[in-house]
Amino acid sequence: MGTVVDDAGGVRRATVEVLTRRGDDEQAALGVATATVEALRELLGEVSDSRRGWAPHRELRRLAVRDAVAGAGLAPLNNGDEDALSGVVHRFEPWPDSAAGLARLRERHLVVALSNADPAEIAGFSLRGGLAWHLALSTRPSRVFKPDPRAYAVAIEALGLEPGEIMKVAAHVWDLRGAARLGLRTCYVRRPGEDPPPDGEFELVVDDLLEQADELGTEPA
């Protein structure tokens, strides 16, 4: 989410659509979208820090949506609208390079998704975006979320590889720093709205997945 699909844009579009349809102001809806992202980040951290019991990603997103709507002083959502916003991950759109970049990388590398999203959510946005992986993993079995070290262990254990044999690819500095603490190699992908890392912090910095494929030695078809 954010690396291969536009999560922030997807949340904005869905929130504006749902709230303006019922008569709320567009600017208020944009504020709710921003607050939803922030509330979800806090909830994920509370689970990983054992301040909150584990819950599936979608259920935490539902709580985040409720908190954001209430915080904006708007009327509560009806069940249908709440379902639409808590289920928005299924409808995230891929970045323009994502499908082709993954295809290039798959020619010579084992390509695995590791996401805080629930398995059904990963399946949903992969289907929508034509995204193909050799394996797609959710952090759900760990009952924590990235950047908790136990979340990355899901991939390390599933693949049976040493951490240094795996390259974590992400558009989020916090994600890559979490992976690096376990000894994984790192590749930062520049995406709109994300703050870039300090120079030299990560092994590879690219504009998109096609550039990553070039850097890792896969030839265009």
C-alpha cells in the first residue's frame, strides 16, 4: 500500500465520494481522509506496542474512519458508507509502472508482497491492478504490523532465506528502517507525497519499479 498502489489517493477519492454524496462539504471530506490515515497509523502502532488487542487491518480501518468522521463533527456514517470506506483497500489503483515493473522483476527475481493489509485486501487490489507476485504475504499471522520486527519475520520464515538475501522495497522510510534493523537489504521507491530518505541511507533509490528492474539487471522485453 503506497509502494505499488496509491493508498493515499484511494482514501481521498473514496472519502470525498461517500461524504459529498450524502451532502457533506468537500473540504470537510478531505480533512476526514487525512485524519483517517493518521488515526489508522496510530491504531496499527497501538497493536504493535501491545496497547491494543490485535484486530484485522480492515477492522482497524473501520475504527479509524469512525474516529475521523466524529473528530470532524460530522454525522456518523450509515453501515453501507462505513463498509465502503473500511473496504477501500480493495479498490486502490496501481501506480502506472507497477504491473509492468513487477513483471520485469519476476523474470529474474522472486517477487513477494509483504503487506499490513489483510489477505483478502491484498487479493483485491492485486486483481484490480493486474499485479502478479510469486507469493503474497500479509503480516496478519504475526498479529502485529510493520515496522514491528515480528512482521518482517513472516517473510523471512516463509521464504527460508537469510535476511541479507532479501531486499525490502518500499516507498516508506519507516518501513525500510524496520526491515534494515533485521538485516534486510533496502530499496526506496519515490512516490508522490512521501518524504525522501537522507542520502545514502538505503542501498538503492529509484523513481519507480521499472528503474529498479534496470538497476537489478533485468532487460526490457
